[in-house]
Amino acid sequence: MSRPNASLIMMSVAALWLTAATPLVFAQVQWGSAKQGVRAGATPLSVRETAVDVVISLEGDVLFDFDRFDLRGEAEPLLQKAIEVVRRYPGRRITLAGHTDAKGARPYNLTLSEQRAEAVKAWLVTHGVAAEQITTRGYGQSRPVAPNANPDGSDNPTGRQKNRRVEIIVNKN
């Protein structure tokens, strides 16, 4: 039996029952400073729970196109899964954190990230979450989850697309 990789720092596994018949199993694995979410079936949804928050990370490649804040049609199933988690915490405060890739000026990206958070807020509100529960925040390009450029300096479209995202943070208290 081989010894686990020494760079494995933490692995936590949990299960959420979204409906009586559908378990969503998720895990967060951390190697060094990079985190990798384990997919639940074919839905790219990562859920991380702390003592005070539940953080739902929605993969950006499903939510938004480049330089856009309108939700892509492909976002609907992912948002449906996310709202099932949100509904487990009725009446709790929710923060939506919008993010962009690194293309464009920082002030423009900050505004775009705020618009992305507002787009998800509008979706949540139309699906029954009270608007007064939700706070939106834009971070622009300041918190990337993937490299915007390759090691040789060339553009990394896949990484940029992952950075176009919104995180749903539900306060459990």
C-alpha cells in the first residue's frame, strides 16, 4: 500500500440531503494552497461549511460569459441545486460575492462583479428568497480561483472563465 502524498494537507467529506431521494455528496480537498472541489454527479457545485457559514461556490463557466453579467441559460440547474442548500437555512443572512477575470481595468471589473452578484440576487429573489436577507459585494479580479494567464504569460481562457463566478455565503447563525 502506498503512502499518501505528503502535500495532502486536509480532506473533509460531508453529505447534504437536498431532497428525500437525492443526496449531494461533496468534498473539499486541499493540496498546498489550491483547493479542488469534487463534483456532485454532473453538477459543478462545491459546498464548504464552517462553524458560522455555508459557502456555495458556483463554477463560473456555467454562470457568465466574458464581459457579461447576465446569467447563462446553463446556470439554471446549478442555481436550482444551490437554492436547495440556501433553503436549509430559512431567514438567514446571505452574502453574494461577485468575481471577474483579470481582463479589463480594475474599476470596470469591480462594477462588473457587483452586477454579477446582483444578477444572482435577482434570480434568488424570483425563486422565493427575501431580498432583505441578501447583501451583494463585488470583488472584481482580486480573488481569482484559477490563473488568468499560463506560466508562459499567454492567455488562459479556461482559468479566466472559472474566475467569472459568484459565491453564495449563508450565515448559519
